[in-house]
Amino acid sequence: MSDRDWIEGIMRLPRQRQSPVIKHVIDPMALDFVKAKKFDPAKAKPPFVIEAKLDGERRMLWCGHCYSRRVSVVTGTRTNQWDALPDHIKKEFEGVTTPVDGELHVPGGTSSDVKTALKEKSHDLVFTAFDSPVIGYSVRAMRQVLLDNGFNVPDTIRPTLLPVECELGGSPVDAEMVQVPLDTLIDFEGVLDVAAKTMGLEGFILKEVKRHHVWWKFKREQTADLIVTGVKAGDGKYLGLIGALKCSVYDDAGELREVASVSGMTDDEREEITSLYDGATGAVIGRVVEVRYQQVAQRGRLRHPRFLRFRDDKNSSECKLEQLT
């Protein structure tokens, strides 16, 4: 029996005091979390619905049930996390018997804030819905049915040929239909990057309109020049090597502030850096490195920093906090 055989008829959620008929108890292991692939303009086929990428934790929810994508290595199953939810999230799903895929997040926060919000059962925690694995609706129809049933859905954008002219979509159905002229747009990814930066987003999810459940993930990335102020020892496969570089910048008061533990080197680069390091005063400490990162978290540290190269053409005095955006 296929996943879609679970539902008789169309998706009706209890905002209308109706519910689909479930033919049998839903097996959490059979739930299909659609995986968004890294955006590839050569393979992606417009038009898209372009939604804001939320920085939280993905969950599949219905009344009495809450599952993440993670499968326990011990039991081989997904764990029901319903009891960990705050009461206001549970109330949203009273009587909902259709699995709803979405993101638990704290508006303006990061995924690390979700863990705190869950622990504290905070009202800051929000669930934003973007799909249901057992309903074969189109992207636009899915957004509409979720809205009609009182769920939050991700914001959308309409990028134009001028990167600075990016705005939130107005209508939940029609305004975000974007026929992107990839053949005439020289740098579509540049448009998305500017849009994400302007709107303060981590990135976007691009959902193809013509191919069902074909999603693409675009993450905004930036670079910064940082000063190496320490190292972390490696473990596991990197035992005996440097695991990460502790990196800092000068703040407005002229004091060094650590902002990242940078890894992501190739094996050859890691071995070379290890050979250069001889303790507190090595050929590594004090050098400037160029780092790629996604965004600056609320506490001022860089998210997902990755080593690019040493910048021996840069002075450490140039590595200032103001460059981080």
C-alpha cells in the first residue's frame, strides 16, 4: 500500500471541523520528508515558487505525533517527540490527523534557539508548514490549503532582473509564481544571494511548479578575513592533527573577539597547517585566513565557517568586526 492510499479524498484539516479518513495507523518510518537538493541552475527547471528558507528544525506533525527525519541507530525507528512540544503548538494540531511537514523555528533566531525554546516550552517557538507527504497537491494548491486551515506558510519572493528589487510576495497563491528567465539572467544565484542578504534570510527553497516534489536549496554564503588566535586538536580520523582554527576579529574597542572555529580544510591542507604549528607561537597563530560562512548568529559567531585559504597579503589589523554581516 502506497503512502497516498492512506488518505481517502482530499485534504481536509480540522479548521473546517473535518478530517481525512485514515485507512490504517500511519507508520512514521514510511513518512516521506522531501529532500531539497543543492541548487543547480543547469538542472533546475523554472518556473519556481521561491520560499524563504527557515533556520530551525524540521518536523512532521499531526495530533499526538511529532517526528524528525532522524532515525535511531539503536531502534531503527523515529522517536515520537510530541511531549517535548509547548502547549501552544500542540493546540494548533488538535484533531489534525493528516501529517503536516514543516519547520519549528524561532523568528529571527537560529536552529540552536529551537533547542532552548523546546527545553523552556517557550511561546517564541513557531511551526511553519510547507507540505504534507500524503497529499498529491501542486505547490500552489498545497500552500493555499495550509493557509485555509490556519497554518503559517513560508514567505515568498519575486526576484526581478534587478537584484535590488526583491520583495515579499503579496498573494499566497499567484504572486510567488516566478517565471525566471535563466537563459537571459547572467547570475540568477547572485540575484538570490542579494535577495537573501536584503531580507536577512539564510537562503531560499525553490520548488518547481511543473515537477512534483522537486525542490532546490539555495543558501547564502559570504566570506570574511579572520585572524588565527588558537587551534583545536583533532580527534577521530584527525587524531594527531589540528581539528579547527580558532579565529577572531577586532571589535569596535580594538579588542580581539573570537567568532569562529574554522574547519573544512582538505586533508593536505590540514597536514600542512599541523606541520606549521609548534604551539602558542607558531607559523599559524596571527596569520589571516579567508573563511566562507553562511551568516552571523545572534551571539556574533559565524555559522558553518569553512577554511578557504591563508591571506598573507592581508594585515591582521584589517580583520574587523564590521566586515561581518
